[in-house]
Amino acid sequence: MQTFWSKQLNVILISFLLMAFSSAIFAKNTIEGLRIWPSPNTTRLVFDLADTPKYTYFTLKSPQRLVIDIENTPKNFDFSKITNESKLIKKVRYSTAKNPRSVRVVIELNKKLEKNIFALPPTAPYGDRLVIDLNDPDSAAPQIVLNSKSTTDRDIVIVIDAGHGGEDPGSVGPSGSYEKNVTLGIAKRLQSLIGKEKGMKAVMTRTGDYYISPNNRPQLARKHKADMFVSIHADAFTTPQPRGASVWVLSMKRANTELGRWLERTERHSELLGGAAEIIQDTANERYLAQALLDMSMDHSLTTSYDVSRDMIKHLGKVTKLHKKTPQAASLAVLTSPDIPSILVEMGFISNPQEEKNLNWSKYRQKMAQSVFDGLKQHFKGSPPDGSLWAKWKQENRTHRVRSGESLSLLAQRYNVQISTLKKANNLNTDVVRIGQVLTIPST
């Protein structure tokens, strides 16, 4: 009899220990934080977790709700202390899960939304994350308004891309400055300068602190029929010594400089930080570029990008030290648009203590924005896009310096204008012109 009861006691003890051990395993994950990143038409929620999340989800109507069950996780985090500025989300709260070892999170929505939910592995400075992207399908897409007066006096459209944002802070300076804040500050100043220039128009890829995939930024430029795509960044390196601004264009192959390779690695890291649902594989990237090379527009795009870079470097050099005095090349996703000239401007090294201070100084940001604007203006004054107001102005203000053997009738024939029109434009009383005389050629 004693042997029987001893066996039963052992069974009970073993069962109790197994239950305790199982509970410890089941309660291994915790919610360590929640971040909400609203943008004009989307909102991203990021749950910071202690471990890889195992989760299920479903939606409910009347009212609209997204319900997420995370396994082996307690109700340990207070959602009420989180700031919510999203127009798409009413509230984030707990509810009772069917599985007592799971936590149920309910996201109350203001309307029916498109959803994309995925987990992300640890990527410094973050740990495991569960990401929920909410998109409003009814939101109006940006309208492209063409100049109604004429197809020959449209604005030159510059798309300004403030690098990083939201979940992706970019590089971090020695005193804790985020690259994403520096880039947005300079980008907004550049937008203001362009907006004040007749015949030019600026469009921002982001206007606040939210994430946009590097692969989606050129798509925004295409949507707005951009003549130029300018991506603003602040450089960084593994040591604090490097400093100075630089301008980058697309390379058809991997970068052959140490800094270029560093930029390529940090762009891939930014995609992981931002939670891009799709990361470009090298093979896919090469296929895309190979196809783009078949398009003649790529050749024009690369040539224009290089020309703009040279003009911009001249003006940047008047404000700050240059890290490189010639355009640099790297394979960067934000530059891969085959039909839109694209450049990436590094405003300086945020990893350098002195340049970090400069980049946080309002007057310095204004000077850097002005130098980028001056570079753009110099290029487009010399080579305005077809159909633009600036192209019309250039056509209207053509000049010609008379050379030996040229006559007024010859010049009138060459430029397809009437002799009388040519004389009137230059206040000439006779048909005689002299060598070296500069004539204004009126538009036809």
C-alpha cells in the first residue's frame, strides 16, 4: 500500500513540476514597447518584444477592429501611456484571449483599412518586433496638376527625398542626433527655396517622421512626373575623423570605394530597420538594372545626374568642406529610377562631432539647402527640360555672336526668323552687322 501511495505522490510532484516548467516557457515573451508612426495615408504600429512573436490575427466589423493574439505573452505593458496621433486608429487596448497563455491586443480603427502584418528579427538598435502597416485605400492619391495655360510653360518638378524616417533613424551622431531629423530639416528648407522660384515646383517624399521604403521613393518621383530626384542624407563612418559633403550617382556595379561599400551596407540596414516587407536581392537588382539599361532614358538620366552633381559640388564647396570633389557612384536603391535623373547628397558626417553640431544648427541647414538649390538652378538654367517655362525663357532669350562671313539674312535663315523681326529685336536700322556683335534671337 505504501508503495502505491509513493508512486502516486511521485506522479503528482512530477506533474506539478511539469506544469510550473511549462508556465515558465509559455510566459517567455513580453511586450516591451509600442511605437505609432502616422503618415498622411498610412500608419505603422511597431510592438517591441522580448522574443520572436508567434501570433494570429483576425478582423471584426461594427466597429472596425484588428485583433492580434500573441502566444506566451502576459498583459505587462500599459498602452494608455502611448501617444497616438494617427487619424486611422482610435485606440489600442487589451481583451481576453481564448488561450489563457496568450495576450489579445485590440486595435480599434476609424474605418476599414488595408493591413500588412509581419515580424522582424533583431536589428540594432531594436530587438524583435511585430509590425502592423495600416493603409487607407480611399485616401486620395496626390493629384498631378499640369499647367493649364500651356504645355510649353510647365514647372520644373524637383522631388526632395528626406532620407530615413520613422522606424529608421538613419545614422546616429556622437551626441545622439538622428540623421532622419537632419535630413527632414534641410529638405523642408530646400522645398521652401524651390517654391519661391518661378517655374519650379518642389514635392516631398515625406513631410513628417515616418518610414518610406527606399524602393518606393523613386516611384513617388515618377508619380509626380519629376524632372529631378534629390535624396538628402547625412553621412557616417566607423571612425569620427571623416568629414565633408559629397554627391552620389547610381553605379551599374558595386561601389569600388570603402565609403561607397559602407553606404550600400547602411542602406540595406535601413531597410531592415524600417521593416521593408521586401528586401531587394542582388540578383533581382541586377536584372532590374539590366532591363533599365535597354531603355535609352537611362543613359540620359545618368548623364544628367552626373552633370547636376558637378554643379552642386561647386556650390556645396562654398559652404562646407568637401569629402570628395567629384561625383561618387554606388548601387543605391533610391537612385535606381531609369527615367528620372537622381542624386544623393551627403550633407556631411554626422559621425564627426563638429559636423554633427553644424548639422543641428538652423543657419547651417539653411546654407546647405541654399547650396543644393543653387546647384539645381545653375543646371536647369543651362539645360531646362523640354516644355518647361525655363525652356521657353531660354528660347526667347537666345543670343548669337556674329562671326566672319555671317550676314543678317544668313542668321535669319539659320534661326528661322524674319529679317524684320531680327532687326526689331536688336534695334537695327540697317541690314549690316559687324563681327563680334551679339544679337538677340527672338523665338519663332
